[in-house]
Amino acid sequence: MSYIKEQDLEIYQAIQGEEKRQREGLELIPSENYVSRAVLEANGSVFTNKYSEGYPGRRYYGGQEYTDIIEQVAIDRACQLFGARFANVQPLSGAPANLALYAALLEPGDTVLGMDLSHGGHLTHGHPVTFPAKIFNFVRYGMKNIETGEIDYEALREVALREQPKIILAGFSAYSRELDYKKFVDIAREVGAITVADVAHIAGLIAGKALRNPFDDGFDIMTTTTHKTLRGPRGGMILVREDEELFKKINKAVFPGLQGGPHMNHIAAKAVAFGEALDPSFQKYAAQVIKNAAAMADVFHHEGIRMIGGGTSNHLILADVYGSLGITGKEAQTLLDEVGITLNMNSIPDDERKPLDPSGIRFGTPAITTRGFTEKECARVAELMIALLRNKDNAELKESITEEVRNLATTFPVPERFI
Ligand code: DSN
């Protein structure tokens, strides 16, 4: 950091501040994590200087002897991690990966069947405010029972039979239960649709063999980010189980269809992170993420706080704090921020409140598990959260919670290496 410090104090100080915030607070945003120093080094490497349009062995610029090495290593490791035959590691993030997917497989006006955003789906699965929603026809499925999280597979089948989608999307950003991938595949086969799992949130849990791999049930494609449970740099990726023709279309859609030069520094960092995820220790991490989330959910359940889906089977929890405690998601987010616990406000299904001041909070365990938290500490954090939300005007309690949060953070420092 000595160069930034000398040259640009303002940015140096902001980086230092962010590092301190990450070190001293407890990160519960379920889509965030801490990367290793090795990943940070690769991300900050000289590959940032390089243009590499094309793919390994087929580039449009010279000087590619090292870019080809890192991209091929990233591809091979990604395929090994997820049991895929093909991988494109160039998408800049999850949203561009999904855009490339649509560009590769759809004509304007074609239909995609995806999970309703208000039931846990993602903006890029066709929310009306997004650009793809102007081009393609998105139709929806949701939960049959919000209290158990069970997906309405009968309705999903009916919509599929009626709308004849080209793609059936499984995947979410605020859903806490496992999907029955086999049911998606059976329905897709009936209507001749391509099955795509957007595993952005749970990629690390799949790679770590703690959650079921959609490819094992016959899914055709997975899209993902690389920076959430997978614990890599910010970025995206598209995996194809088997079909080379699908993969060729995806490659063309990513480049030259939508992107120019790939961000080779990010690809180097992806390769390093995938190497870490292939280490046996990563399976322990993935299993612990889920155990820790379950421990937090147990406390919420015991304290009578409503959780959408009734609890969790993955890394995240969506709690209805407005319904259970009379405090809005926004108020809860702010209060928790003030004691050093970061999470995000989130709409709940059929929320009567607006997205910028919703009824819920969404939180999870990927980052605190990276710090070494086990069920015991996670249960304690859940207790502290609830105590604070129940006693928001008690300044003394707030102070003691702030201190306990800081002590937990000091006892479990952010690690620098994972293998
Ligand atoms: N922003 C990501 C999340 O928090 O889930 C999804 O895009």
C-alpha cells in the first residue's frame, strides 16, 4: 500500500477505513465474504494491464503466453469443481453472465420461466425494471407455502406447459431452502426447455459438496458469481454440463457478443480461488457455513421470530422483523450497523412495505464462517441481534453489544490464507 499512500492519500485512507470496518465488524450480508491474500494479490497483479480478446489459443492481440495459462487453469479448475465439461470464466459478474446466457439462447420475444423476485428470485431473472425484460418474455413461479419454502412445482409445470419457455431458471438471491432440481429437469424435458441454475449464492456450497449439484440431476447450464460463497474475486462464470453446441453459443455471446477484453487480473484471481476451493479444507468450510446458519435460525425460531421458509437449509435467513418485532427492515439494518453487525434489509413475499423500507432482513454466515465462527458464536450473534432489536432504545445494552461484537471480531481475526 506504500505507493497509494504516497500518491493518493484520500483513496489510501478510504481503503484503510474499509479494511478496518471489515476487520472490526461482523459481516452478515449473505452475498459477501473475505478472500485470501493470494486472491487479492492475483487480482491486483499486472494482468490488469493486458488486453486478451478471444479465448485461450485464439486471441486477437499478441503477448498472450501467460494470459492463456491463467485462463486455461481457471477453466480446468472450474470444470473440476462443478463436474462441468465446459466453462466460460470471462463474464464480469453475475448479471453480465445471465445477460450472456439470454443473448446466447434466446431470440427477442422468447419466454423464460424464473422464480418470482418477491419469492426470493433475482432481478436479472426478468424483473420489469431490467433491460432483458424489455426484450424477452419472463414468466414466474413461486413458493406454494411461504412458511415452509416449498416451491409450487405443480404451478411451475402448468405455467411451463402453457407458456412453453425456452429456458427454465432455478436460482435465487433470497431463498433459504434447497430446490428439487430433478423436478425442474422433468418439467423442462416435457416442454423442451433448457435448464439453467443460477447458483450465484450457493456456488461455494455446491463446490464444497455441502449442497446438491444441479448437474447431478441433469441441469444443462449453471451461471454464477465467483465472489460469494465461492470466496473468489468479484466476477462471473458460465458452466455447461455436456452440450458443446450450447457452449459455443455462450462463448460467442460473451465475446464478441457482449464484452470486449476480459479482465485478466480477475481471471487470475478466479483461478487462485478455484484452487483454494479444490482443497479438501473447503468442504469443511462449506459444511460449517450451513451448520452456522442453522444455529442462527434455531435462535430466531426459539425467540418466535418469523423466518420465510420457516428456517434455512443453506447459508441465509430471511426474517420478518416487522411482523415479529414491529421494527422495519431499514431500522433493523441501521441499528445493527451501529453495533458493527452488517446485513441488508430485504422484502419478504407479499410485503406490504416498499423495497427501500421493507419488512425483512436478510443475513447469512459465509463471511463469519471464513473467520472461524462455529455454531456457538453464531448462536450468540443471533441472540445479540434479537436483544438489540427488542430493546432499540436501551443505550447501555447497545454499548455492551457493541463491545461484545468487537471482542468476537478480535477473537476471530480475518484470516490471510486458507490453504
Ligand atoms: N447483490 C447480490 C446479493 O446480495 O444477493 C445479488 O445480485
